[in-house]
Amino acid sequence: MAWTLASRRLAARALAIWLGLASPLLAEQLAKRLILKDGSYQLVTKWEVKGERVRYFSAERSEWEEVPNSLVDWAATEQFQKDRDARGSLPNSVALERETEAEGAREQARSPVVSPGLRLPSEATVVLFDQFNSQPQLAELEQSGVEVTRRPSKSVLHGAINPVAGAKQDIELEGLHARVQAHLPRPVIYVNTDLGGDKDPNPEPARSAGPAPPPPPGSGRDFRLVHLEPRAGRRVVGEIKIGLSGTPTEQEQLISVDTAPLSGGWVKLTPRADLAVGEYAVVEMLGNEGMNTQVWDFGVNPSAAANPSAILPVPAPEAPAPAPVGKAQSE
């Protein structure tokens, strides 16, 4: 049975819920206590002091959280740990720490670092690396469906083309501009070829009499960068011409790019030359079946406003100050 990324995460979450219901004391046995001055505590696997904040990994919610340093009762926290050590450590706590570290390593592999403090989001599909006001950032590209339009006016959405000798049809996107605009003349595109862990085995082609077959095993997926032509309030992704034999041929304005594989199923697409101000799209080619009808569009415009929901770098953690005598500073 092949496990996708989504199914592995769902199974892990289900197991965590089951463990929480089956044994409320299990987290207590495997985790440390970060005791607060109001008498409450957090079950954690590790913590670190960053200035006036304490960052800890919750054993109950499996995520990083923070509290003000002033709220932590360090003396009680240290004493509890000493008392626990005196009673003898549990073997399971070592296994939990190792699994936590292993999961952290897996998460890092799914989210490669592309710039200091900037990681690719593991759940995204196509991400653009940009720079706005001298700050590196990432912008996730939205997927849009194209329309195949027979000239001059008839439009068929996601439909097969009725071959007519000499006919021309455009593959178009609505509107003149994409939501995301790159401010760099040579933006880098990152494509998650796992597509969030769930590949569509039969993506619909822009020209086909039937569903396209999946890529051969091990062949990978073929993603390209194309230049879009503005026309009558729309953007033309490509053009389909029907020959005398009735065979459709597809033409796009492909951009030359260099590709490089990264960890976590990511592929890096870098244009070989600066891109002119205009509109572009990342498309998936389906071999002889043409192009997938779902594309990821963006523009290049150094004067554009900031991209909404841009992912900004995470500041590097500050070196923790020396802990006062009698106060724990880390795990």
C-alpha cells in the first residue's frame, strides 16, 4: 500500500487523537513540565529561552508555542525535573524525543530553505520567490482553469476540440493580470511535483478526445514556463491549430529555464534570462496530449504593489542570555 504525504499525516493525527483518548496519562509520562507561576503547567518535549520569550514544543498539540519568560516558574520547573530524575527516567521518553527529532527532520526535508529564514511551505504546490523593498519573500501562485476558445467568439470550457481543418483556437485565461506579481526581472519558481501528496492520475488536457494517461512511473512531471499574450481583456496561454488531417497542434511561447531538483519533491525553475514586464504562467505538459487545463499564473512588474499573503523570512533566533542561577534555560 502506497502512503501519500496526506495519508501519512492523517494517520499520525488519528493516532495522536486515539492515544489522547485511550490514555490521558501517556503525555504526562513522556513529556516534561514547564510550570507557570499561576500553578498551571504545559507538557512539553523541549524548550528554549529567546530573550523575554520561552519557546516550547507542546507534547499535547505537537506544535511550537510561546509564553513570556516572566510567567514561567523556573525554580518549580527545575525542582520537578530533579524529582522526576531521582525516580528514574522512562525509556519511552527517549523514544519520544527521537521520534520528535525524526519528524522535525522530515518536516525540514519537505520544506527546503531557499533564503535565510525562508522555507518553502510543505502544503503549497507552486511558489514564486520574489523580493519586495529589498526583502526576500515567497508568494504562493493560485491555480486557474483555462478556456479553449474557437475564433472568433464561441467558447468551450474544458471541452474537447472538434477538429475542423484550418481552424484556430486559443487557450485563454480571464483578465489581463494575475493576482501575484513578481518584482524581480528573473523570479525563481518552485514546483512541488507531489502536488501536496495527491497526484491527479488523469489531469484534463487542453486538447484531447479523451482523458490523458498518467506520466510513466519514474518519468516525473513536465512543468514549463510560458509567456502570456494580452488580447481583448484576456491572456492567451497558447494557440491550437487544426491541420488538414484533422490533427491539432499546440503552440505556446515557452520560456527557457534551468531546472534543479530539491528535497521534498520540489523542483526549482529558473529563467535563463530576465523576463520582460508582462504576464506568465507555469503549465504542466502532458506529452502528446497537450497541456493541462489547470495553470498557475503570475506577472512580472517591478512597480507592482506588495503581494497579498506573502511569506516573509523568519528572523534568526537570538542567542539566549545566560540563565540566572537556579533557572533552567533549555531542556
